[in-house]
Amino acid sequence: MPLQTTTAAQAHSLPELHLRRRELLANLAILQHSAATGFSTGASWAAGRLETAEAELEVLRADVLHRGLLTYEPKTGEGFKALLYSVFGGLVAEVFEGLVSKLLEMGSAPQTLLDVLRAHSAVDCDTFDPEVPSKLGPFVDCTSNQAIAYHELIRVDGEGKQVHAQLIQDAIAFAAVKKQVYAEVDTAELAVEVMMVKLALRIVPHLTGYSHIQTNPKYSYSKQKTIENAQRIMAAFKELDPTYNTKRVCIKIPATWEGMQACRELEGRGIATLATTMFCMEQAALASHVGCTYIAPYINELRVHFDAGYVDENKAFDFCGSAQRYYEKIGSRTRVLPASLTSVQEVMRLAGAHHITVAPPLLTKLAETPANPWEGDTGSVFSRDHGADEGVFGDYGRIVEDEGGWRLAFTRSLGGRAEGKIVQAINIFCEKQEGLEGLARR
């Protein structure tokens, strides 16, 4: 995976830069691990990335100064090291003097599979249960969707009492007041948005990066309604916690044509987006073209989590690896964040993804499994030779601005399986959305 340097396009404030320090340190650890073990293609890409890092940070410095967010000048004449010292408060300068080695010597060597995963990827939690990150965190991001929200909100305690009864009532009351502002939106729908934001805010103390909220799946084929939905979510964050930096909110949007056009406009307004329910390169190419911050390749179709015994016979490992290599090849800012995983083995195969989001049961298993001995697959999805992807990387430039052309290419992708899987996912999420709205109408 490429070294994550915060570019001018990604930096919105000095606090956000400091939020990236953990991710940067993790990636520097990967550099050392790659050099020592030959993992993936670390040695080759590291050299190339380091050559461009100074230029990237110089752009960042100029942009930050332009916005008036931070005034500084390098304190020494040591060039790159001085510039990194200025931006990151000395962390990277120390790394260049051997900090990674010292950290490894001080006990940061992987003890569990979760440690191993964190050494290769930025690890996110896929939950709305604050107990998970409080025990296993901190995490970088927290991802969620209507299914996660619904099953968290109906959770009961040992006495059979609804854990979030008060949160639900507070959200309904808040939505009733906001109905005056959003007269055209159903009160129950507003309440669902508020419930999800309230749940997300409980996990924020355990994160260093984004809090992800998914838009109403019923708007998957409406650009304008998706944009309006995203704006209401952002407004809810601001009102429910005025101290929270909304630059740390990422809006998850189904990767339809309309959804990704909404992503384009939201990104243009400074709102981070993730194109979710993604299954093929046609979707990945469009997501990068419109400027999404993330994509979420679903390794397994969503049905596997709700249909006991069902197995996805066409898992998306190859697509996930190809998407990340494609982004690296074209210099895309979009990051790959695989999701919808069903086993520890699947998770570990994806070590090396830019990000990876993992559900609580798998996080627990990873934290309980010793790193040594581990004889399973680690990172094979990203160890494939780059040249093998040449036949996968099509001429997407012909379709990313052509709605009809893109729709046809998407329909035909994987013999129709990609489109079939997103239709299935949208249906499941719509059912969970209706369940959430039902909670608000009780």
C-alpha cells in the first residue's frame, strides 16, 4: 500500500493533520516490515513514494498557509526532514532517526492477528456498539449502515430492556422540532438520521479518523435527494455536538451512477464520501473520477450476513486488489476500504489494503488469535504482480462521463453479477431503513 501523506486536497485543518499521524506511523512500520520480509511490493513502491513525498508536502504547506490555518517555516536547513518536522510536530523527523526501530524494540512487535493487521492497514470498526472500540480500539474510522444501526437500536440488556430506548425517544423529539425546517421530509426519516448520528458520536472518542454514516438507501437512484440527505446528516452532527469537527464525517453512498454523481458534488463542497456496495472496476473507476475519498468493495455480497448458510461463490478479492493497484497506477486520492467479511482468514488475506473495516465478532477473534504461530494467508490479495492487472484495467475514460455508456458497462460487468449484487444490497438496506423508521413510529 502507498505511504499515506496528507495532500493539500485532503487537509482541512491542523487538527486533521494530527489525526493522520497514527496512520502515517503505521505505514512507516509497513515500510520496515516490507524491507525485512519482502511483503508485497513494498521495497519498490516505497522508493518511488519517498521521491514524491517532499513535493506533496510542499503543496500541502503552501495550501495550509494560503488558508491561514497554520503559519510556520522549517526551523532548519535539512530540507525534507525539516519540512516533515514542521507539519507533523517532530514525529516523522524522529522516525527518520530510527523511531520505527525503537518502537518495535519497545514492544510494538505484533502479538495478535489484530496487531499484524494494524501493521499493514488502517483498521476501522464496523459497528455502532461503543463497547467494541472501548475494548479493542482506538480505531482509525468507524463505518456503519442501516443494518448495523437497526440491530444496535433493538439490542436489549440482560433484563430484556431496550438499551437505546432513551436515545430513540430523544431522536424522535429532535426530529419533531426539525420537521419545521425540513417540511418535505417524513419525521420518522429525520429521526432515523438523528439516531444514527447519535450512535456515531458515542464512538468518536475511540477514533482518530472519520465517522461514516450511510444515506437513505431509498435515494440510491436520486442524486438530489442523496445530496440533501447528506446535508441533513452534516447539520445533525453540527447541532448535536458543536465541538465535533464535521470534516471528520464521511458520507457513505451506494455506488450507483446517481449516487456517485452526488459524491462528486459533495466532495466539491468539502464533504468526504465513500462509494459503498461496490463489486466491479467500472464502479471503482467512476468513484475515483468523481473524487470519492473511499470505496468499499464488498468481498461478500450482503446476503451472506442475513441468510444462514448462504455462501458467496464469487468473492471480490481479485476486484479489491485490482482496484487498489489501479488507483496507485493512476495516482488516485481514493482509498480502498474492503468490507463485508465473514472470517478471520478473509480479513488476513486483505492485509495491505489502504483501510479495512471489520465487524465486532471478527475483531474479537483477531485480538484473541496469537500472531505466532499463524500459518494462514497474510496479504496475498495485494502481493500479485502489477503486470497481471493489465488485462483488467480497461479504458474507463470512455465511460466515466457518459451515463449511458457507464450503465451498459456496469450491467455487463462480471456477466451481470455486479449489478445483481448491488440491487440485492440496496433491497436489504431498504428493509433495514424501514425497520428503523418503524422504531421511530412506535
